Amino acid sequence: MLKTRVIPTLLWKGFGLVKGVGFDSWRGVGSVQPAIQVYTMREVDELILLNLSSSQEDASYDLDELSEYAALCRVPLTVGGGVSSIDQVQALLKAGADKVSINSAAYGNLDLVREASHRFGVQCIVGSIDAKRTDRGWSCYAKCGQVDQTIDPVSWAKQLVDAGVGEILLTSIDRDGTLSGYDLSLIEAVTNAVSVPVIASGGAGSYEHLVEAVLSAGANAVAAASMFHFTEQTPKNAKLYMAEKGIPVRL
């Protein structure tokens, strides 16, 4: 049986890490380099590093800086934020990323996903979905939660998988930064619709929330930011708790 992964998320904006609520009200939470060093010593399975400056302002990556971060990281590293071309995917992988997350650009150009998965392998390409509840139900949002794409995340997840993504990073904008728990019905709807692993994101505030995402909603991995930034809970203890509940994890 595949192990369930515990994955801290690092939101990189400008000169450091930030965390907000509902993709807004950002506040600084430290620097990238020490965070990577600390997490890799705390038995995390992977790390996700999202460049918010790039996703909001179409800024380019500092590839030298990214290479330094990747060199410090002893676990698989997913990098994303503003990825919009095959050359950019190649550059991020060359700089040390193990996987590249594609979000906003895919809405207007699914061929980007197709070509990236064909050239670099499906295992390297993550389809990122940011979803929010609206009066129509769930809807996908681009540009760091600013632009409604008027497509539901279940339909979009299927399209991303058909185009060649190896897994889905599914974030609830409504739950982001609240520490109130994942949107379990959203996770369940997407996991039931696709055949690739789904990473639950947005809202984790306790070890029990991680368990719920896996046992109740079917997530294959759990991502968290605020829970590890602002509480004394740790990835290692999260995995110990999950193991006690019968979830297979790497210890």
C-alpha cells in the first residue's frame, strides 16, 4: 500500500515566506532557507514551494536562488507559481525542482500540460487547483485566487488528468489559513473523480484534520502551512498520530 505523505507548504513572496487567510492578508513568517533546513530534519515526505510574486505579477524566478534552496532540500521538492511555458518548466527542473506545479496558465493552454508531461514525465507535473464556494457551487480560481474561471474543480481535475498531470494539488481558498479543517466534501468529490493522487490543502489545523482528509475524504497526501508555522504541531508527530489511526506513513 502506498504511504500517505505529509507535505509542508512554503509560500515564497519577494524576500521571504508569507502566510495569509483566504489567499489574502499576507504576513511574513520567516526565510525560505532556514525553513527548508528545519523541515528536512523533521521527517517530512516532500516540500511544496509556491512563488506568489510570480503568480500575481508574472515575475520571473531567480533560478540561482532556487538552486540554492533545492540543494538544501533532502526530500522531493515541488515548485510552482506563475509557470506559463515549457521553457520555464525545464528551467525549474534544471534548477533542482523534482516536480513543477502548473495552475493559472493551464486554463488557457492545456497543451502546456500535455507537452510538459510528454517531455519530462507525468511524475514531474502537478496540476494545482484553487477552489472556492460560490452561489453556483465550487469554482476554480486563477491568479492566486483572483480570477474566477467558472469551471467546477471536479471537471477541471478530470481535464488536467487527461492532459497528463501526475497528481492534483487541491486547495480550498475558503479554508486557507483558517486552521478549521479541510473542505472534506471538496476533497472527496475530486478524489472520486480522478485516478491520480490528490494532495489535500487549505485549512489543516490539527492532526485529526489530517486523518479526516485521508480516511473520510480519500486524500493521498496532506499539505499544511499555518498548522506548522503557527502551532507547536510538527510533521513527525503528525505522522505518528496518523499511524496510530491506521494510516500507512513513512516513519
